Amino acid sequence: MKRLRHLLVLPAVMFLAVTVASCGGVVRTGEAPAAGATPASPSARGQTFESDVELARELTEAYWKQTFAANGRTYRPVASFVPYRGEDGPDCGGEPSVPNNAFYCPAGHFIAYDETWMRKLYNEMGDGSVYVIIPHEFGHAVQAQLTNDFRLNVERELQADCYAGGTLSALVNGGALQADPGDEDELLMNLAAAGDPTDDWLRPDAHGTAVQRQAVFAKGYNQGTAAC
């Protein structure tokens, strides 16, 4: 996938099927418009890994800024957005970063990502990886501002997946990302690849199985971030 395309959720089984195309790039109109707004004519953007990463960051933060404002709150942008490679990433509250990862650090209110790892996903699985991972990590930044209380880590992770689906839906429906027919399954494949092998919710690093992650992403896409 080199161009984010039409997303179709099959609600009977809460199963996400994503329609994508094999070439091109994500397009934008500027700031993320509210869902239902009339989009301006989009200009080409998102033709490379670097520009897709920046576009995903810009549009996700623009969406949350508008959403917070609509609810009488002020969104606090992340302090920094840090690429790293392998083991040279930033510490978070005294804990070292690890390779092949992306994370939100509440101690410094920043997001960091292993650039080599995410570029590999981008090249092998398409740009859908960027539009799953980055909105997911911003979901954690939103959680920190809403002071949500979670008993289990998996609850936090699945809500971030739901936020990612709701964010992407708003961007597509609002015209910030263009929806067109294309090939299927790219976002589904990215979510499946990130799923836990077993349904052990008590693990401190549990994120949810592939089916669980797909289902909550679909819930966010169908119902919006308010349903998360």
C-alpha cells in the first residue's frame, strides 16, 4: 500500500477490512477537518516514509486539538516526536528504550519510535503501518491528559487502538485523507501482526490478540473516539 484508501468495517463480526491501493501516497487538505466537514481539494502529500510519518503526526494532533476544544478542554501537544535506531533511543523515566518499538513516555510527554523498524514495516506492509502506529501512540498521550484509570495494561492498549481507529475515521470522513477503492487487508494485516499470541490479559505488557485489536480498532472507526 502506498496510498491510504477506503475503509469498510463489517459490523456483524466487528471485522476490519481495509481497502488500499498499491501505489501513490496519502493526500491531505491541510488541518484535519471535523467529521462531516466539506473537504477542500487535496494536494499530494505522503509520497515517502518520512512525509507519511510527519503527515500522520500533524493530522492526528490536529484532530485531537479540535476534539478537546469541542469538549471545552485544551489539548497539550507532545513535547517531542523522536526517531531513534536500535538501542540509541531516549530513556523514559529511567527506563531505556528498546529496538523494534514505538512508545509514548508520560514522564517527558513525548513519543519515540524506532525509525529502522517502522521503515521496514512501511516497506514490507505498506503505509498503513504508519497510520496505525502513530495514532495509537497519540492515543496514549490523550489518555495521559484524560487521567483514565486502568486496572490492566491491555485495557490501556486496546483503548489506544480504538482511539486510532476513531482518529483515522474522522480524518477520512473529514477529507484530510482521501478514500478511494483499492486493494484490501493492509490495516488488518498490520493490526494482526501486532497482536499477542495468547489471550493473557494479566501480563504486564499485554496488548490484546489480533482479533481483539482489530475489533476495537473497528469500533473506533465505526463509532468514533467518543465510543472508546
